[in-house]
Amino acid sequence: MTIQTAAPTADAVRAALQEALRPESVTWDPAILQAYSRDYGPVDEPHTPLAVVFAGSAADVQATLRLANTLGFSVVARGAGTGVSGGAHATENTVVLSLERMNRILELRPEDEVAVVEPGVVNGDLNAAAAGHGLMYAPDPASFRQATIGGNIATNAGGLRCAKYGVTRDSVLGLDVVLADGTLIHVGRNTFKGVAGYDLTSLFVGSEGTLGIVVAATVRLRYLSVVQKSVAALFPDTALAAAGVLAIARARVQPAILELLDAGTLEVIDQAHGTNLAARGGTLLLVRTDGHGAAIEEALIREALGALGAEISAPGDPVADQLVELRRSSRGDGQDDEFRVGEDVAVPRSRLVGYITELGAIAARHDVKVRVVAHAGDGNLHPTFWVDPAEGPSGIGRLQVALDESVRAALDMGGTITGEHGVGQFKRRWLGWEQQAEVLELQRRLKDVFDPRGILNPGKAIQ
């Protein structure tokens, strides 16, 4: 059971932090407090943090958590703030602990195919460093140019290459973690294999900063293929494109990237980049193969999609590569707000056609609009519902009903409420739909073991 303590005054917290840390590491400037009070997720109840701490070392993190235990304030760890589920929102009586200055690549061991990084290292920067050795860090969320490795670990982030290389958990070998009481521990290993003890590394990955704060990570690197082949296939409708995903699977080809963009998403890309995709077809499949067999796999994919009547880019067409990069860099037109809500469900690949069809039916039933972009290779969809802001509260009400129904539909098809963005604050309302009461209680008991005072990211994930 969480131990409750009386809330300290803001002045007491700020003074103690400045005494324990370098004064320049602590701020309560109103503009910074506002900027660091939330991520890109919806906010139900906004809170202003007591202070923001910019940690420069594991020792800074330890000192902050020890003070949190002494004074009774909560700590929300933050990377780049690119999350979309409210996992980094400030809550009442909170200090935001930014890890963005802990941005060193501590080791890069090409022969071992391993890197050791601090949590503030940007995903794209690690990939750039690894590329010089013919390697890559496989997880690549769309926000890879801003998102940090620590944030990726917190949510078990995925990205475009998930279908072949897995999610963040599949690339994390070991972690240095500061526990709620300030104790620094190391879990995991430096080797690809190892089964000593419980797998605490995997437990911390995806725990959204509720069990401990990661201050270093040992990650596995993969071979960066010098051969890559891209295919862009336009279909007249989304159902046929989704059938194309299954056709590729039946050909027993495992693409590195397999993305689906429906007509609404193509219109957004056209508006943002001056392309003319929407006029040429209803739904786009973007496929990339890699490795020494990339050309063979490309030919099999072309045959499978051609049999379905797709309009397929010519071999070697640079536009196909450009489209993959456009997809990598953008999910749509800006961030979600109360009139536009996006989700992160996943369903078994065999249910893609049925689920996308159901999304259209839900939108029609509640008179809202919908568009879909999906990591189709692993069944992870990002449907976006929206209404005209001029509709006001009535439109918002229909939007929320449609969103709830879309999550229910995913679960009814054997899916999950979140494939890669995490539960955060926003999706807690759906967690009980997916997990039985006994499982939720077991997770709460684990939380109490790691964080008996309840100071780590309260109100998020399983709470």
C-alpha cells in the first residue's frame, strides 16, 4: 500500500533541490514549468510542476529521489516529451526530472554489436553513430529525430522496422536504474543471451517510469543493410490493401518495413509535401526489404501485390524510397487535440481487413471522420478520428464515443489498447477492459514493492 505523506511547500522543495544539486540544474521559471508540464498526450487535469530538474548524471537522479522520499514530493521522469499518451504529464505535487542532458554514448562496441547510452541520447543520433560501423539501432519510432532512448524504453516504443526487428524490449540487454529510494542498480547483461535470475530488465522496459528511472542502457545493435529495396503499391481501397499485407505473409516474405496509409492520410501528405498521391489511388502500401536477399524478396512482393491489381512503383523508382521517408517523418497534420484524437491499437494481422472496415462503420455511425495509418506488418494501427471544431461539445461527445468503440472493437478481435505508445494517463480508462482484475492487482503489488511511497510517476500506466 502506498505510504501517504504531507505535501511540502514549493519553496521548501526548490530550496532543497538547489542545495543538493547544482543551482543551474534546477528551475522554476514559469515558462519552463509550463513547457515541461506535459507531453503531447491529451490532458484531463493540468498541473504545474513545483520545479524542473535537469539531471546531468546518475548522482543527480539519486539525489532528487532521496529528497522526494524525505520531503514527500513525486517525480515524473521526462525525455524529449514526444509521447502521446500523457506518460510525462505533471501531476499534483510533482517535480519533473528531465534526462535530456544525459545524452552521451558511453560505449559503442562494433565487434560485440552493443552500445551503452545515457537515457537522453536521441534515437537518430545513436543510429548515426552506429551507421559508421555498418550497424543500426533497430527501433525507429516516427519521432526518431527527437525521441530519446530513455523515452523509448519507458514505453517499449516500436516504429517502422518492428515487423522484422521487434520493439524496444527486443533490443535492450541491460539497464542501470535508480530506484525510488535513490538506490542505483544494474540489471541484465552485456551478452545477447543470459537467463540468470528473473528478467527484471524486461520488467523495467515499458514500465513508464513507475518502477525506477533508467540512467543508462546497454542495447543491441543490428546489421545495417547496404542493400534495400522499396516498393510503393497503390490500391483502390483500404480493404484490398490490407489483403495485400496478408498476401505478402503468404509469400513467406518478412519485410523490414510494411506500412499502410489510407486515402485520408494520403491527402494529409499531399497537403504537407505537395505530392499527388490521393488522386492516384485509395490506399498506399509502402514496403521495404533489406539484407542480401532484398531483391529476391522484392520480386516476390511485387508478384503477390500485382496479383491483387495494385499499381506498383517501377523497380528502382526513387519515389518509393522518398515515400518511406515521408511516412517515417510524419503521422499526420500536427498533434491531436479535443477535436482530433488518435489511437494506437493493435490487432492480429488476420483481422486487419475486418478492423479497418469496422473503423469506417464506427465513424459513419457517430458522424465523425476517420483516417488510418498502420504498421501493417505487425498489426499496429493508428486510427485518427476528428470532427469540425465548429461543432463544439456535441462533436467532442460523439468523438469520444467513437474512440471508445474503436478500442472495444480492437479488443473484441483479440487486440490490445496500445501497441507502442504506452498507457500513460490517457489510456488507463481502458486498461480494465483488456486485463483482468487479478492481473491489475498483481501489477499494483509489484509497484508497491518498487515504490512503496508512490512517488514515481503517479497516476500513470497501471495506477
